[in-house]
Amino acid sequence: MIEYKTFENQLPEAVSEAVLTLHFQVFDGQERADLVREINEAPHLLTLIAYENDAAVGYKMGYRRKERHFYSWLGCVLPSHRGQGIASQLMTLQHDWCRANGYHTIRTMTYNKWRNMLILNLKHSFNIVGILADNAGEPKIILEKKLP
């Protein structure tokens, strides 16, 4: 059974370690110290974590981009746990939290290589609002959703 937990602002050390371990099982290319610094500097951080038997199997993290605008920043689900609706549930919980906390807009970005994430965003009523190139020249897709 999957259990979901919500953390606001700074993460307890054990939770932070679980998120970082999970993140680096899925993503590469970023230095751990850089990610830790970015997490610690994120304003009004929201972290949602999916646990199975007390082990983190997925997470979604975001922060206040500007007044009433939230940026859905990072997230992943372990490959062994995909296809179970965990990412969708994390997204739903994030959007419910944003609505309850006065946010009107959620923005996120993704790459073409993360097709499942792009499709999930579109299924959750995000619209593509732009494209920009990252530092390596790869196009990043910018998506935005207005909360009802």
C-alpha cells in the first residue's frame, strides 16, 4: 500500500536524504551538493513523498515562483513503481495543496525525453505555453495550468 506524506519548507534530514537518494536513482547530470543548495534556497518549498513500507518510491517538489504562482520543480517515481498511478496522485495532491494555499497558477518544465511526464502534465490540464533552450541547447517545454 502506498502512503503519501506532505512536507512544507525545510525537510527533516532523514526525509531530505530519502528524496536525494530517490532522485539520483532516476536522474543524473547534477552534482548532489548543487541540488542540496537549490533545495535549501527554494522559497516556500512543498515536498510530497510516496512511501511503500517506509521506503520512498516517488516524490514531487515545488515552490512559490511569485505571488499566487507555484513552480512544480522536481519529481520522479522509481521505475519499479511506475504504472501504478503514483505520479498522478502526487500531482493531484500538489494541485490540491496549491489550491488550498491560494495559488492560481502552476508552471512546470520538462524535456521531450521525459514523454511520460509530458503526457501526465497534459492529462492534468496543463497547456504548453512556450519552449526555451537549456544550457546545452536542448529544448525545454514550458507548461502552465490555471487552478479553478
